[in-house]
Amino acid sequence: MKFGIALGRLNPAFFVEATLEAERLGFESVWLPEHLMFTSKMSRSPHPGETHPPVPPDTPIFDAFAYLAFLAGKTERLRLGTHVYNLGLRHPFIAARAVQTLDIVSGGRVEFGIGASWLEEEWIAAELDFATRGRRVDEALEICKHLWTDDDVSHHGEFFSFDGAVFVPKCVQRPWPPVLVGGESAPALRRAARAGDGWIGMSHDFESGAAQIARLRELLDTEGRDADAFQYCLGGPVDSAADVARWEEIGVTRLIISPWRRSKEAIDGLRHFADTTGTGD
């Protein structure tokens, strides 16, 4: 079992301190959420069955790749993930270059979590059609994979069209950094099984997490892919080593956690979690 830290559950003033302590304690990764911007009036939610946005519009936002590159310079081992990057809002040249640069400067420590997005107002402000978000993500991801692997890339699709793109240098991780597709919806799970190296979900209990992983394994089998080589990542409660064992039995390969109630309790929370679960080297 790998354990990642959800930096999005912290006041940004604690990002660096929590990251350094996580590496010292033996945690595997840190994860940063991502948006271009928020609007004063927001609708929808990434949580199934909910319609109210989970964050206020004045929530601090950073360029995920710039901040993760900053953290890469302060760490040696921690993997650095986006949870999740709104790929459809960018041209694939921009996204592929951001991932490639972070992968190189970090020595191959990137986990590229992507999503189709939930905030319609963000798309409206960016002058893009929210209804096309899934198709845009699919096409952008396909292009990124070609840019990361091919010497000369041409593409003519629904949203992007170009000839003879040369994209160097290539990523440290080959063929590309792990692509973890986020989301809980049926289309998101299908996208993960079809095009992802793994899936990154929201917070779950044992029952809901097991259901999503079982569905993913079915979809992977349909796609002719090895379900045992896939990453299954989500958030969930852990109060003991027995809980960790139960998540492992379900098939989770990485838990992304925030073992604190308030940001100022984060360091103590990380230490307590490591002591309780045996996390670390």
C-alpha cells in the first residue's frame, strides 16, 4: 500500500512543512488540486449526488506544475501528483510540456492525475463548451501521449489540428508518467479503463470503494487490459493497521489521505498516522 498526502486539505502556508515531514516519515507522494480560476457564482460538485460546490470561490489556487516543481526542488523521493488537472481546458501542447518539464526536473517523480472537470462556470469563462469536456480530454490525452513518445507528430481531430510537431526532450518516465484518470461517473471509469494507467477517486468508504474497483476491473477486462497492472487510488478512512489491510484486500494500491482536522495539526497528524499504520521506511 502506498500513502499519499492531500495538500488540498491544507492551508497553503503548511504545504512545504507538511511535504518535508511526509518525506521524512516515509510517505510515498503529495497531491495538489488544480483549477484555472473560480467564479463568484459557482454550481455543480465533483461529488456524486451533490449539487453545491465543495469550495468557496476565494479558495487559494496555484499553478500546479509550478508549485510541484518548487516542491520537487525541496525533496528527493516523494512523488508529485495532480489531483486532478483539468486537461480539457488546455491545449495539449501546454499540458504535455508542463508534465514533461516537471518529470525532468524531479528526476521522474510525476503522477499525472487528470479529470474532465465539474465547474461549468470555469469553462464558460475560458470560452470553451462545457458539453464537450469529455471529448476534449480524450483527444488532448491522445495527443499528449504521442508528443511524449513520437519524433514527429501530426494530428487532425475534432478540437486540435496540426502537422509536424517536434517535442523534445522526452519524459524521464517511459513511455510517459503514469496517467491517473479521475472521476466517479460511468464515463470517467470507462476513460480510466480505456486510456489511463490508473484511476484516482474521491473519498470512499469500504463498500463504495470496493464497488468502484470491481467495476473498473470489469471495464479493464473488456478493454483487454491487465487489471493487476492498474493503479487504484482513492481517499478513505484509516484508524488502524487493520483498516489498511482491508483497503488492500479491496484492491486499493494508494490511499490519498489527510490525517488532520485543522492545518496546524497536520504535522502531528502525519506522525500519528505513521505510528499507527506502520507507514514509512
